[in-house]
Amino acid sequence: MLHQVGPTLQAPVDTVLAGPGGKFDVRFRSDTSALFLLSVRYQGIEYFSAPIRGLPGKPDTSLVIIVADTSSAAPVSVAERTLLVGRPDQSHSRMVIDWLVLSNPGERTRVSPDSSRATWSVPLPEGVQQVSLADASLSQFSPDAVGFRGDSVQVFAPISPGRKELVLQYRIAGGLQRVAVPAPGTDSVFVLLEEPEAGVEPASLIRTEGQQIEGRAFGRWGGVLGSAREFTLVLPGPGLSSRVVLPVLLGTAILAFFALALARARGRAVPVETPDPIALADRIARLDQERAEAGAAWPPERDAAYRAERARLKAQLERALATPPRRS
């Protein structure tokens, strides 16, 4: 299926059948203001290509879309987990951004054994509050594919081979001084703490040089858990912090700040003001495909959320397309 994402049209525009060897031929009118994506459905799962640009006289003959067989037992682990923990705000709780990089190292896409069970899940710290998916543009899973039950996060979407990122946000009560973070099957861990009196256990997570992020100082720990199945945040109790509590940070401002902070802490840049057009186009195409496949079975109560999310992504994409690419 060919998808066009541009200022005037964001929708599937053509469908072709692949031959016995997997080869296909798609013809379309090029549009320099639009992105084009190809998707293929295999064993009930949609796989997307990188964006293509139609250049007259120069057909793209190198595009490959890789699909995979499925298995409910394909191993999925957390290759890297990063926590950014702010100091208590006026609500006396701490905002946490929890960035998980899921790894499927095999050749099969991980799927749920049945529709009632999650594809993958991981426990969260006990008693966390207001758990949610962070800004949808930061995660590679749609809000509909992520659920929360008790102190666990559950992913209901297929997890294809490779790495995918899941970005959560939640709060921990300000009065807690020791917060155990379950991390079964996790390799590398990085923790950034804004309070200078705070620390991290076990000792395998070593404190490194601190980090200044947007004028705010964070201590930084990192390392490999090994056989340990959890790590612990050691936080100062009420009244022990030497600095005045900062005002509450609300809405997209805090998401944008923490997203940029976390990306810098991990040594890579995330364009907060001009998101990646590829990622935006991919999300719009997935929304359209989901809506088209549902047809008459699409619940009316989901229409408002669908239109609002699509309009938001479309506006972001138009801004991204209007921004000249940075030269390296």
C-alpha cells in the first residue's frame, strides 16, 4: 500500500500485489512537498518502509521491506533504561520520565498468545501515581497499544525484530526515601537525579560526572545490573533539600524539557521544535490504515480522538516539512 503524506493529502493512494519473489512495482505522480511511504501486511502485522521520493527518470529499485514470522515466545528484553527524576514540586511529588529501549534480537516478531493478553509487560515501582505514556511523538508505540494495570505497563502491539522505544511518565510521592525500580531482564541502566542528596543502589551503578540541563544540575549514575533484578532510588526526606522547591511544571513544557534533557543525557539529539517528518508520516499512515481497516466496525466514540490526533500530527508534519533540513 502506498501512502502519501503532504500539505494537501494524507492518505493511502494505491495498492499493488507483490509477485511470488516479493518484487513489486508502484507508479505515482511525484510531489516535492509530500512524503511517500510503502507498507505491507504480513501475517496480520503492518510493516512500513522508509520514506521514498519519486524522482522522474530515476526509479528507486533498492527499496526493501523486511517482514518476519511471528511467535508469542520471541525473546524481548530491555536493552537500556533511563530514568530522569526531578526534585519535589509544589505537589510534593517528583516527576519521573522512564525511557525504555526494548530489544527483540531474533528473527520473529513477538505477538500476544491471544487477544486478552499483552504482548510484553514490565513492572513499575510500587505506588507510582498518574502513570501514562509520555508525548506520543517520543514513543514508537501508539497510546492505544499501551496499557497500565496496577504497577505494570503492558504493550499490546507486535514487537518486530530490532529496537523500539517506550517513553513513560509518572510521579512518585515526595515522602518516599527509597524507591525500588523493578528491572527484570534489563541490561544497561542510567539514572539522572536533580536532588544533590539523592543516590542510586546497587554499587554497580556508578556515579559519573554530573550534567547541567537547561540550567538545572543533575547527578548521573550508569552501569550494568548483571544478575540484579531491580535498582533503588535513595531520595532525601522532607525538609532535607537545601534548595527551594520549584514551581509545578505543566503540560507540554515539561514533556519537551524532559525529552530534550533525556536525549542529551544519552548523547543524542531529539528535535523538539521540529519533529522528524519520517516519524510523523509513519504515525499518520498507521492511523489511516487502522481507520480504513475498521470500516463500519469503527466505534463512533473513537472518531473524535482519531480526528484530533490526526490533526495534531498533520500540523506537526506541515511545520516539519516547511523547515529547511539542517546541514551537517
